[in-house]
Amino acid sequence: MTTTIDPARLGQIEAKLDAVLAALRGATVVPAPEWITIPEAAKRLGCSTDTIRRRVTNGSMQARGYGKLKRVKVG
């Protein structure tokens, strides 16, 4: 597929791309939150599994599932 672009329009497109690239240079990439097991969360966060369970109980961490299938949201 070939597209013809007017040279004046091409300059505008290049300027917009340069602006996007400049904005991305200072950007910080943050991974999407993920759901992991309580032991995995404790290891990743450097705390005990009891601490993770307390955070779930007091509402400072989200959790879903039951028993050994329970996952907590980190990230």
C-alpha cells in the first residue's frame, strides 16, 4: 500500500512525531498491575505473608479468590 503525502503536510507530521518522541524521552514505564499469590507478593515486597494478609484485611491491598487460590494485586 502506498500513500501520497503533500510535502507541507509531511513537515507537520514530522513535527508532531518529534513532539511525541520528546515527551517519551522523559517518560517512566510502569508495569501494569498484576495478580499474584500471597507468597509471591510477600517475596516481591520484602515482607511476610502475614503482612500481606493484614493489608488485604485492612483494605490497603486488593485480593480476589479463596484459600490457596487467593491472589493479590501488586504494581
